[in-house]
Amino acid sequence: MATRPGPPDRSGPAKVVLSTASVYPASTATAFEIAARLGYDGVEVMVWTDPISQDIEALRRLSDFHRMPIVAVHAPCLLIAQRVWSVDPWVKLQRARAAAERLGADTVVVHPPFRWQRGYAREFVAGIRRMAGETDVRFAVENMYPWRYRDREMQAYAPDWDVTRHDYPDLTIDFSHAATSRTEPFGLLAAMGDRLAHVHLGDSTGSAKDEHLVPGRGILPCAELLTELAASGYDGHVVVEVTTRRAMSTAEREADLAEALAFTRLHYAAPAPVGGGPA
């Protein structure tokens, strides 16, 4: 088998990570190729209908070949993934945890249940706490948003789209979701406090739709939010989770993801010490 040249040094903990969802509708394999070529520090795998995203050994081979660590597994929570791995949502989480453990990932990202998943929703908070106590992998529950159509609003998630209202040990902040829910992002960061374990970075124009724009292309203060994260001592991963579905070519998709990486690296940097330190 052909060998690849050595990659950039990624010996430290991964910091700026590419979600495989960012290349949709292209494949999971394509995400690894792009992440390696552009110099991302790792990959978050979105488990969905792509068979490779569901196959632990295939993911391990991609990670090894591209020398690209898998730092997080996003459980199959999307509507299009309702039958992936199981129709039982608890089995999905068990398989996501097993995948994370085998792949060396430290985080499983999970959405709150849909309201029609009544039994799952009733047990969700207690169940997440129980599962978190059984592994070193963090179950980082992600903030969501009400669904809106024109002037109507539907509460699609239970027990709540606002994850700060419940006793989850670890949380994911998604800035695009915050905009969709009309939640002030700095206030959301403060409300999450030391439970913040994972970050999904994307921008928004303030639309009722979940946009996941390249950071810097919307109205969210993405630069300031990244600076705040760095200054706060946050030491988790910042995951670029943007949509490139409208890209007209592979080159355009890669340009978008290169721009997102450059923006994140520019603003997510530890602040310089004031006054040069003690004399």
C-alpha cells in the first residue's frame, strides 16, 4: 500500500476540527481528505446515512491513512438518520459511545429528543447522566431551537431545546443554533459555564432557518466569541460545522472550508500577557 508523506505536527490536543457534515452531500471520506489537505487538527464524524460514517473500521482506516484524529462522534440524531444504527435512540447512544471509545474520540455529541419520542424524552436527562458515569467519553448535549414557519412556532424538542435548563454534565454550544433560537450567544456561553465541553462554529444572518454559514459571513460576533473562548481558558475542540451545499465545485467547497479554518485560527488564540509578566 502506498504511504503518505508526513503530516503537519498535530501532537498536541486537537483544537480546530472539521465536522464531516461540512462537506454534505459529499461523503465522509471526502471530509477526511479535505481536512488533511487544508491542515485541520482533527475530524468530528457526523453519523448519518453514509455507510462509511457508520463503519468504525472504515473510519479507523481513514483516520490512519490521512493521519487525522477523530476527536468526536456526532450520534445519529437528525431526521434523515432516524433508522441509522437502530430505531431505539438509547442503542444509538450506546453505539456512538462504543465508536468514540474505539476511535479514541473524547466526545459524543447528542441532540435532545424530538417531542414525539416521548419515552426517550422522559428518561433523557437521567439517562445521559447515567451513561456519562459509565465511560470517560463525554456526552455533550447540544443546544437546539424552536421550529418556526412564518409567524408560528413549534417546540420540536423535549424536555427542552434550551439545554442550560437541565442537569446535563456536559454541553455543546452551537452558535448557528443560538441564532436560530434568538438566544444571545455570550449569555448562552455564560449560562453553560464550566459545563461547556464542545463548540460548533457557524454563522447566521438571523434567519429562522438553521444556516451554518462560514464564520464571518453573517451577523454573529464569531470573532469576539472565539476570542472570549480563548480568554476563558476553554480547552476543548472548536468544530467548524458549516454548510457547503451550494458550492458549485470541489474547489469552491475547499475555499469555503479554508476560509473557515483561517478565520478560526486567527481569532481563537490565547491572548498575549499584559505588561510582559512579572519583572
